[in-house]
Amino acid sequence: MSAARTITVPHLGSSHIGYALSEPFDETLPTLVMVNSFTTSTDLYVPQFHDEELGRTANLLAVEPYGHGSTRAGYADFTYWDSAAAALQVLDALGIERAFVLGTSQGGWIAARMALLAPDVVQGIVLLGTSMDFESPRSRELGCWDGIAFLSPAIEALAEPVGDGWVIPVELVDAVLAEGLGAEVDEETRSFWHTVHQQNYTGDAGRRRLRTSSINLRDRDGLHGRLDEIRCPVLWLHGTADPVYSVPNAQDEIGRFTRSPHAELRIVEGGQHFLSASHPEVVDAATVEFIGRWV
């Protein structure tokens, strides 16, 4: 894994997109793009960069969406469609013509949007602990979280400008970790993510990025009407201990990829919402198998 760095793309008035790339880059291998979850960064995929078998299977490219990590845009506002378009422009800037895309939670619907925007580029998508819906009553009836109730207080609390010394409150980081990794987060992991978040969300610009990211999560558009346009293979991995999006929701939504050549759901016993972190061996092995089948 190279140190996280940025690359310039033209989207949103010119943007600097944060990314990490395995080295050396092997042009004979396929590429796996990995898109991180809410408020995290390329660091979410450290276990994947350390997996030797996954590294022998594909070049690994972690890309940070708008509002996350080192990514910065010329325009202040953005949506998940913008993050999908920018990730595709990163591929173009790096000279990568085709790629598989893996995404955790919000990264999953960014992966799906990439497949919709560029079907000739995206070879397949791996979805982890995600949902293809908006934060709907249907979603909650199937056992998913109440994202509106979770996010609205933070959006309101982040409404006013702040000074240069502001950093993201650790209480908000802990709330994200509880949803992503469960109640029993060890102190080393907790301390690491406190540091990462407080580096990425500082001052008024950090407050604004965090608020817009929270609004995007709460108010996003659903993809149910578009899933039948996704023509690449789909592998969906979902943990039984995921408190955010439920297994019944995943079971319903995998059947909506009606024009995919193969859409498969695998349930991971005990898997958390941030599945690539809680069960990296399972995720990595399944991804190696998936790429090998569809490359």
C-alpha cells in the first residue's frame, strides 16, 4: 500500500481525490477499486492491502469519496453520483481502462452508481453491508436502522460555522464505530479512528464536509428503479451482526439485479457493518474468487 495521496480530476470544478494504490502496479492484473464507508478513509482497507493472495489477484486502488479523507473539490456541494463520477475519472487519470469495484456501506451504492455510469468500465461489483434503497419506511420495516433519527441531530449540530480549532467530536466518531464495528471496539482501534477523523475533519471546512456527507447519507436517492440496468456480475456479502442494514433487506435487494449475469448474496455469520474490517479473511477470499471467475 502506498501512502495516501491525491490525484487531480476535472469533476466539480477540479478536484483532488484521495487514494491509495498497491505497488508495484502490474498491468497484467485486473484492478480492484475499493470505496470506503461514512467518515472513514482509505485506512478502512489496510487489511486488504496486507492480504498477499488478494494482492496477487489484483492491483488494489482505494478511492476516497467527496467529503472524506484527503478528497477536496472546487465546489462546496456534492452527491454520491459525483463521487462515482470522480472515481471513474481517477481510473482514467491512472490509465486503467477496466476495474472491479468493492464498496462498504455508502461505498456499495457508489460502486453501483459507477456500474450504472460506466458499464464498459466496471467489470463487477462487490457490495459489503450496504443497501440500494433510500432511508425509507420499507427499509426500516425490514429491520434496517433509522438513519434519519441517527443523522439529523448531527446535521443540526453542524449547521453553524466554527473556528479553526474545531475538530470532529469524539462522541460522533464513537457512534460511527459502534454502528460499523459493534459495541466492543478495542481501545487501539478506537484511538486510531479518533486520530484519523480528527485529522480529516478540522476547522470550518471540515465541519462543512462532514455536514454535507451526513446530509448525503440521510437524504440520498434510492437505486431500486435503476438496478435492472446494472449488467455486470454482483457479489453481495452481508453480516448477521450488521446493525445498520439487515439481512432481510439484502435478501430482497439482491433479486432486483435482474439483468446482471450473476447476482449472489452470501451471509457472513457474526459479520459487522464494516465487514472488510471485522471479517477481512472472508471478504478477501470471496473477492479473489469473484475476480477470478469474471476477469
